[in-house]
Amino acid sequence: MSGLSYLRKAALALVAGAMLAASTLAPAAAAEGKTFKFAWSIYTGYMPWAYAEKSGILKKWADKYGIKIELVQINDYVESINQYTAGQYDAVADTVMDSLTIPAAGGVDTTMIILGDYTNGNDSIFIKGKGKTMADLKGEKVYLVQYSVSHYMLWRALQKAGLSEKDVETANIADADFVAAYNTPEVKTLVAWNPATSQIRKLPDTSEVFNSSELPGEIQDIVVVNTKVLKESPEFGKALAGAWYEVLGIMQKNDKEGIAARTFMAATSGTDLADFDGQVKTTAFYYDPAKGAAFLKTPQMSEIADHTMEFSFSHGLLGAKAKDKNFIGIELPGGKIVGDKDNVKFRIDPSFMQMAADGKL
């Protein structure tokens, strides 16, 4: 199990980000002209990117804007964000919380351009044994990817159950080890995400005591781009948005093309079509870009930002200089800023989604 090395990466991500932000490293595109690098990792909500590349859709949209996009799969999710923070990639597929606590907290001004989905049951808390409930977590060691959205979900789930993190012990684990670890005697409780979640649900003598459907809209899968790169080359954002929504249009269909697309995504993520379709059902994709853009403008988005800032500060993820949860500014659609208006490092920009909705890409 690579839990210790993963913990090191997760715990040191903030430190590394701060050091790199202070260095002379430039975003990848700055050195490569009109070639842009985009990092992603295996997860249900990110699999459309694999098909975008395989099908030629990503290249088609890049060609339309006279650029090249290099899509790179990185096996370790947190490492993909660390490498983006280090300037090795211009964009990364991640979550709102991880965007805040790694690149933004590390001083890298980052802009969210696509709200891909929210997890609607993809992330779950498991306890070995039948008939278990959240109350049975008390006193247990909970294995999870520390300081990730899994940790955030555990924090929120404990709140809802009238408990707190003081009632449990957390232990770090790599996402690649979820299933193998849960099959060992040592691991009795686990917080996991798909594709592991769908496999663990099938195991005998296990209880799913909480999942992300109980936090609707809250745990979001997104695409972020280095703000400087995006300002200098908005065509990169347009090409990504165009490719994304073209693939979503294909994958939601049950015709030959749609089935072939999902079959490829399933195989690439190490499963079969039936299992992958089950994962898609617990992933609330924003197939309609207008609905995604509209959600980003709702009061709920501001509440999500506030919860995220509170969790991040309470777990020391905003850095040693952070005196409260408002240390980093988050710019919401319309120019509203939550947090420090003089330290805005995370921006939520629905304009590319809106262009897709309006047919202007």
C-alpha cells in the first residue's frame, strides 16, 4: 500500500505549491507557445476526457482555435494537481476544494471554467459488517485520502450525524489502494470514490453508511485553468468547453455511438459497460451547459464556497499565514468575492459554459 507516500504528497502539497509559486517556474504553455497541457486522472466524472482524445474530438476543437492540446493521464489524483500547481500543466480536472487547497493556497491564480458534475453517490463511507450506521464510526480508524473531498465528505457526514472528527481517527490511503486495502483485516472503515465504490458495494458483510447523494450539488468535479494562461489564450478554454460538451452529448445517448463511447470509457477505467453505466447514474453530469452555468450563479454556490473555506482552514490547508477561513479570496460569478478581496486566487467563471449553451464556441 502506498498510503505513506501519498500522505506525504497530500500533506506537503501546500508547502510545495508555495515554494513553486515563489520560484521562476512558468505555466507550461508559456514555454510551449500554442501547445497546452491538461492533466487528468481516472474517475467517472473525468472519463469523457479520455474519449475526447481517442475520438479526435479534442483535436478537432483544438484545430478550430489553431492550438494543440496535450492530454496527459496521471495515475495519482493528488499528484495531477501538484504538477498543475508546479506549472507543468496548464489545466487539470479536479474538485472545488482541491483547487482551493493546493494551487490557490500555493499562490497559483486558478480559474474554474467547467462544472462537469457533482457526485450523487459516487463517494461513500463503508463499515465492515451488516446493519452499521454512522454512529458506529465512533472510536474507529477511518481510512481515506486525507484532505481530499473524501475527507470533506466525512467531515460533513459526521456533522449531520451529531459527531465530529474528534470521535474518529483518520488514516491516509491512496485512491489506487481502496479496494485492496478494504479487503485486508486492518481496514474496517473506508471512505472511497468510484470506480472503487461500485466494487466495494458488492462485497459481502459491508455497510454503506453515507454517500454523497446526501450532500446534493456540493462535491463538484470541475476543470480549472491557470488564470494567466486563460487570459492570454482564451481559445484554450473555448476548445476545452467545446470538446467537453460534444462528448457529453454523445455519451448520454443509447445509440451505437453513445454505447461505444461509454464502453471505451469503461474499459479505460478498468471496468465493463454495465458497471460504468451504474457509476454514471451516481454522477450528476451537467449535460446542459446552461444549467451548469446557472447553478454557479446561485446562492448555493456561495454556501459551498463557505463550507469549503471553513473545512480547509480548520484542517490547516490554507497555510501558516491564514488567520481565518477568509484568507484566500474566491471570485464568484458576477464579481462577488468571498474571502480576502486582496488575495483572490480562485475564480469561478461560467462564461465558457454559457458560450457553449448559446452556441457561440
